[in-house]
Amino acid sequence: MGLKLKKMENRSKHYGDVVKWVEKVIDSCETYQQILSAKMLIHNFDEQMYRNKLNISLIWSIRASLDLSLSFKRNEIMGK
């Protein structure tokens, strides 16, 4: 399968929809390099949320959730 970083054309730019897309990217990771790419994706999304002036508590909550999902996925890959 592999990491899917395709452009989100014709998709909502709402943060909730982007979160779902990032979660799908994390779920598709199969290698450690893909985990690193997903980590950068999360970082870029985090910066975008700050630029869009979302509520700071919401940003922290979303970031924590994505970081945890990525951590679980990394552990799963490294355990193989």
C-alpha cells in the first residue's frame, strides 16, 4: 500500500476533514521512513491550525491525538 500524500483536491479544508485525512495517512504507513513523513505532515498541519487561529486547546487536543496515533503505528511497525 504505502504512504498516501496525494493532493486533497476538491476536498474540504475544514480542520476536521483534514484530521481524518491525516489519520488515513498514518494508518497507511508501512515503513519507518513513512512514519517520519507522517510526522512532518502532522507538524505542517499543526502550523496551519496556528495560522488559521484555531482555539489553542483544540489545536493541542488534535495534535496530541495525532501524535498518539502515530506513536502506536510506529510501535506496530518497529515490532514487526
